[in-house]
Amino acid sequence: MVRDSGCDPRVPKPESRIPTPKLRLTNPESRLPILNAIVDVEAAERCGWTPTDLARALLAGGARLLQLRAKGLTGAAFLDTAKAI
């Protein structure tokens, strides 16, 4: 498991890092595991990302499943964020 506790201030703005979606074909012979990613709302905001932009970038990078983590949000705000993603 990879964890990162901070943000690199030299990293470009999130909108410049989102790749253009392309058709991805899976290789049935690949031994790489499927990427399951966590969209942590608080960590994303500390790094200048919106949860929606982070989710889009994770999916473009190959994530097949997203888990939304937002301990500081109310139930309504959590559902609104989930719907936006």
C-alpha cells in the first residue's frame, strides 16, 4: 500500500494533469492487479484537487473501482460529492 502524507508544491495544477480519456483495452495475459483507488476528500483538497477532478484522474490512470472517503462531510454533502463523481 502506498501512502503519501503531503503534497509537492512543484506539481502543476490538477487541471493540467488530467489526461485526455482514451479507449483502453485490457490485456488478458497481464498479471498486474486491478487498481482500486480511494478518493480522500480532505487529502485531495490539501493538494489543490477537487474530489471530482481526482476521481477523473484516477479513472484515466486505470482505476477500476473508487472508494470515497470524506469523514468531515455531512451525509448530504457526502451524497452530493458521490453523485458528482
